[in-house]
Amino acid sequence: MAEEKFRRERRDRAPMHTYGRVMMVMSIVQIALGMLLYIGNPEVISRVLLFCVAVPALALAVLAAFMWPNSLAFRNTVRVVLFGVPLLVMGAGVFSAISASVYNPDSSPLYNWEMYGSIAVQFTQLIFVFALPALVSAASFGAGIDRVLLTVAAVIVTACNAFIVFYMTDVMGVLDLTVDHLVIRIVYVAVALVFAGMTLVPALGNDPDHTICKKD
């Protein structure tokens, strides 16, 4: 019993292994590329909004690395917040588009969906891309639900990235990129796509006995 307790505590304190560190670096690279392309442009994302999203999200990544295996309440709260807020944002975008079409029949439904949808996509992408480091920290402990949430977030980020840097800039013409270079845009989406694929590799979990799953 004492030996099992020691092994469990050792696993809980174990640092993230190499594969998890690579994914952590890739999540930060996505943030850096986003900042280079448009997130860092105050005309696109206000400094206040960026600060309110980035600082808590990155601090959460550090907290997750130390607190994730030890507090079920902390885990559930973070899971609900990280996915509940973007869902509310997307829901608000859908509601706004529908309301605009209903209360202003003369307006173009396509325009309403593009306008309000693009705003919702930008906010959703902003939240999720800064949440990726925290989600990687959480998923590295091996719980199935955290692996699924990370994959879902990575897929959403990939889709949002492609929509923003190609459709919103080339088709809608409503977003001016800070660095409007096709190669950088392709790399931005490609990195997100590779990252999403990496979330499916079993090596991400560094808790082979899935003790967190048992606690959940």
C-alpha cells in the first residue's frame, strides 16, 4: 500500500515528458504566429481584450501542470470555463445573425451570417488558441476526457485559423493581416493541422495507469 502510494505521488509530481513538451512548444508557436498575423494588431484585437484572455489562460497552463492531478473541482471548473465561454460566444454569434435577419428582412442573410459569424469565430479562436497550453498540460496526465477536449479544441482552432486568414481576408475582405504573406498563412494553418493530428497520439498521456480517470 505504501509503495503504491509512493508510486502514485511520484507520477503526480512527474514533469511533462518529451512528447508533451513538443506539443507545448507547438501550442506556443501557434500563439506566436497568430500574434504575428493579426492577433497582435490592436486594430483587430484590442489590447484590453488580449490581456484579459492571454494572461489568465497562460497562468492557467502553469497551474494545470501542478494542480491538475490533485483537485477534481479544479479540473471540472477549468473544463467548463474553457469550453463554456467559447460556446456562449458562438451561440451569441448565431443568435445575432438570426435576429438581424428576422428583424431586418431587407438585409442579406448571407451578410448577417458572415458579419456576426466572423466576429464569433475571431473570439472563439482567440480563447481556444491561448487555452491550448493549459489543455496540453491537462491532457498530459492521461485522462480520456482531457485528451478529447484537447483534440476538439485543436480541430476548432485549425478551422478558425483557415477561415480567418483565408476567407475573412481574401473573400470577405474585412480583415487586414499585419503580415499578409501567403507562406506564413499556409504555415499557420499547417502547424495547427499537425498539432491537431498530434493530439491523437497515445504518447501524450504521461500517466500510464490513468489514475485521474479513476478519480473522475
